[in-house]
Amino acid sequence: MLSPGIVFDKDKDRMIEVFHNLEKEDLKSRDTQGALRGFRINMQALPGGRWLCSAFDLQDLQPFHLFHGNIARILLKTSALIVVPMIKESSSTSRCSYDVFLSFRGADTRKNFTDHLYTALVQAGVHSFRDNEKIERGKNIHDEIKNAILHSKFFIIVFSKEFASSTWCLDELVKILEHRRSPQHTILPIFYDVDPNQVKNQTRSYAEAFFKHEENFKSEKDMVQKWRAALKQVAEMGGMVLQDRHESQFIQDIVKQVQKKLDHTTLYVPSYLVGIDSLVRHINWWLEKDESNKVGIATICGLGGIGKTTIAKVVYNQNIQNFEAYSFLANVRETSEEYNGLVRLQRQLISNIFKGKAQKIYNADDGINKIKVIVCCRRVLLVLDDVDDMEKINKIIGTQIPFHLGSKIIITSRNKNLLTFPSISQLFGLESLSSYRDSCKVFEVRELTFNKSLQLFNWYAFSHNSITESFMEYAKSIVKHCGGLPLALRVLGSSLSEKSISVWKSALEKLEAIPDSKIQKILRVSYDSFQDDHDKNLFLDIACFFIGKDKDYAITILDGCDYYTTIGIVNLVGRSLLIVDEKNKLMMHQLVQDMGREIIRQESPDLGKRSRLWHKDAFDVIREKIGSKTIKCLSIDLQELLEHKSKRTIARPHLAMHSKNRFVMSNEVDIETEAFAKMRRLKLLQLDYLKLNGDFKLFLTCATVA
């Protein structure tokens, strides 16, 4: 099927559909040039499957179909159009085309209510379908309409006075009901300028319309009855009635209802949660009732692995419909320390508030200025996850932030004293201690009680809440060692799932030798539970080098290192050591990653005799040429090293005069390939922003370069 053209409007920074001044019937040819012949647009072939179209009357652009086998992206560039065929979509992708399908009678509401509703849905990030005027002139439902109905998740039917007079609308309504396959395919009737009973019983204008239909379709009485039944069925669903309300507020209520049903901004949380309901209720009350017309900030604090992020996600998911805009910035501490990390966080925040529309940010200061502009005019819910000090927040959103009344900021942190009066005063511009106390709230996450801990542990170890008597003694002892830490309970429960009593006994004996305060050592029990070295080594490689990487990319690289990566990742996920998030990224809890890296550090006090090296340790080994055959994987990002070095020098300038590595501050560092000569077992090598001198044969024959 041929697709419409798209024009990029550079001045307004938006993509718009473009249809030129011609009827669809004139564009039946699949030949691009033939389809455009006679419209004063000359086609010139360019390399790479592109065409250059010189257009002489672009100022008169009307709706225009570009008929070509693949979706074409047209970039408006002065007086020329560059047509770039994009990759053809797979059938699986095209089968989930739209969030919302809008059904309406064009003559009644196309240029007023429905147009405003469509715009509001799009601005809210809801991918919506509405037919255009050319399609509506057809006698039957077009294949494009059929496909849109079939592949939409949500249907909004706008009933107007003359809706029933359109056989097109009635046929469309019947098709929607036919393709409503499950409760997930929701229909929302909107009664614009009619009463629900008028639609249900077909009275007034609807009665007049059906009087004509019965006259015009005497030989198709079954079809007329289908139309009547469809109207009655949808009207009985309830829906939303405009009546005397303001249309703008009515439209906003519709958008909120759609967002709530679609639920496509919610974050992933584990399917089984224990012991968080009370705290979630307290936070929800603070968000909804406690000074709801004031700006407020709260921390969710507690020990690492205690469940702070999970609780923040649950609260976020339950409350986003009550705010005009919202954003959840994950892993702030880690991301902010990465190269260009602050700008990435700022870009995500702005994109979330603008419902997916990206904006250019040139540096952190530019990002702060843009954020101040957008948070002052809308009620925002902002969650910043894993923050270790307020300076990080100041670097992301600035100081003296003019948040809109009713906005709320939630921070997860291991530091319960994060929100001090000076820091909050700087953030919001507060002048008194009383204002600070009114604005701030601290929610501390406590360890789970023993019974709750046992309940959570049993779920991961046995997939239910009760266990056989033979395992009870061991389960209670293991739960006691976990100290109410949900992360440890999940990891240990998963690692012992389906294991024998003898394995449980052995695991318990090992746990008893490790102090409860050493969380990372507790987590290592899960690592030690692997039956072979394959999954252990895969875990270490991922923990050291692939966190935050695309899963498919990691599989490609690791398969080249003789791993059976796909099944290995399945095993790691099964033991709660690894997560593949909604963006297909490999993610790992910070404590679990720290545990993996600590295993490497404990291999030897000599850097050159460790199996995996990264960051400064890797650089020192190469600079000093102390590598050995023990090294299997090595990764250096010089740009990241330079930035880290620069921060330390600024913070402690007296160290620069005495540094042994002063040349590291230069923008280019020469590394001799001779430094790799002894690394005979090197299998994974990643070097970013380094200049190599020497014979490359010394290491390329034995390394997989990422």
C-alpha cells in the first residue's frame, strides 16, 4: 500500500503530512514519477534510492499523496524536496498502528470539536487516526480505514446530531464493533450535541435519518438493522456527555480518560510486591491532599536495595493522570557522572514534559534555561531516582526554579538528610524555615518484617506463599540473614528455586559465615549458585562492560567471545541478576553490579593479574605496560577519563602540580601496542578516543573489538 508524503517544516520544527492538489483517483500508478506527472514537479534520480523534486508552487501546497512502495520522508529544503524512502515496515510493526481511532461525521465536527480533540490527543503523545476528507467521499470503507480500525487499541465515537445520516459513519461503527476483540480494545462514546437516549432509541434526528435509510435500502433491511443495533449497543456503554460544559475542559477530560486506559506511560514494577501499601498510601495522600496547591518536594530514602525505586515507580504510575506533565529520571547518580550525562537527563525531562518531542540542548546551562521555561506553566510530577547529593539536582534543573503551583518533586536517595534547609532554599528560593518545613517531606523505607520477608522470599523460591515443612527451617534462616532487604530476598529466592534440600543446606551454611551487614557478599551467593563457569563469566562481563547497552548489540559482541549469550541472559534474568527493560537495554541493580565488580577486584591486588579491567585501572595497566595473560577483557574511554580527571583537578587544584599522570589531561594520548603483547588471552577490547602506535598484530588476532 502506498503511503502519504511527510514534510519537515524546519521553521516550526515539526513533521506534517502533505497531499498535493489532486484527487486520489489520479494517483493509481505505483510509479513515483508517473504519479506526479503534470503537477510541475520534476523528478531527478539521486544515488542511494533518493529523488530530487524541484517544486515551483510550494506556497500553494494542498493535501498531497506521494504514492511509493515504501514510506517516504520529504524534507522541505528551500525550493527543493528530497524524497528519502525509509525502511519498509514489517507486518508485525504495522499491526499496532494507532493508540486511538476517531470516528465522527466530518460535516458536523471535523473543523471544530473533533479537530480540537485530535490536536489535544497528539499533544498528549497519543498516536491517533482520523480519516481525511478525500477518503470520506468514498462509497465503501477504504482498506486504509479497515486496517486502522483493526490495528487500533482505543475507539472514540463522536455522536453528533447528523451522525446517523451518514452511511459511512454507520458502516464504520459496525466495523469497530466487529473488530473489538477483547476488553483491551476499548470504545468510548462521546455525546457531543445529542443525548445518549436519542442515540440508543434512534429518536429525533436519528429517527429522521433511519426513515430515509429504510426508504433507500429496502432491499438491504439486514444492513439497516445492523446499524440500529450498533447504535444501541454503543450508546448503552455509557460514555461522556458534553451538555453545558466548556468544550476545552471536556476535551481535557477525554484525553485523561484515554491516557488512563492506554496506560502507555507507566513504568515497569515487579509483578509481586510485599509490604509497600502503607507507605504508598501515605505518599499518595501527600500528593493529592496535603497542600495540593503548593509546590512540594519529598525524599523516599533508605538502604540500597530496600525498594525505594520500586515504591517511587508505583506512586508515579498511580498519579501521573493527576498532573499536566510528568517525568521519571532513573539512575540520576550514575547517569550524571557519565560523559554528557547531565544533558541526557535534561533532554529526557524536556522530552517527557513535551510528550515525546525532542529539543536540542547544547550544554547543561542551556538545558537548565529550557527547563525553567517549561515547568513554570504546567503542574508537573518529577521523580529523580537515586540521587546522592542535591548538587546533582541543581546541575540538572538549576536553582530558584519557578515550579507551577501544585507541582511535586520526589527523590529517591540513600541519604535521609538530603533535603536540608540551605539546599531547598537554593532550589526553590525559600526565605524562611517554616516555608522549608511546609514544602518538604521525608518518607523512609523500612526493612520488611520477618513475616513479610518470608512471604516475598517464598514467592521467588516457590512461586507461592506456602512451602513444605522440610524447607521451612532453612527458609526462615535464610530470610533472617537477608535482614528484610527485598533485593536480597528476590535474588536468593530465585537462586534457590527448584534446588534440592542439600543445596539449600549448603547455601545456608555459607550464609552463616557472612555478616548480615555485608549486602554485596549476600548477593554473591546467587552468583555462586551457577552450576558452571559459563554463566558466571557472562555475568561478570555484563556487569563490567555492558550495563545500559542494547541487548541485541551485547549478544552480537558476546557471541563473538564464545558465549551462548541468549540462554545465558535468560539464566541471569531468571536469578534476578539482570533486567532487560522496556527499551531492550541490559540493566542491573547497582548493588548487584558492584558485587560483580568486587569479585574482579578480589582476584588480585596486582592490576595486571586481574581478568577484567575498566576505566582508570585499565589505563594504568596499559600506560605502565604491566599486563599479563590473565587479562581477558579491557575497556577504556579516554573522554570519560579526561572528564573525571578534570573534575578532580577543579575540586583539588593542588593535586595537578604533583600528578604522575599530567599528560592524561591532553586531548590525545599515544598508546604503544607493545602494552598488549603479554595479553595473550585477551578476548574483548574496547578503546575509545585513544591513539595507537606500533604493530597491530600484537593484539588484534586474539581480541574481539567492541
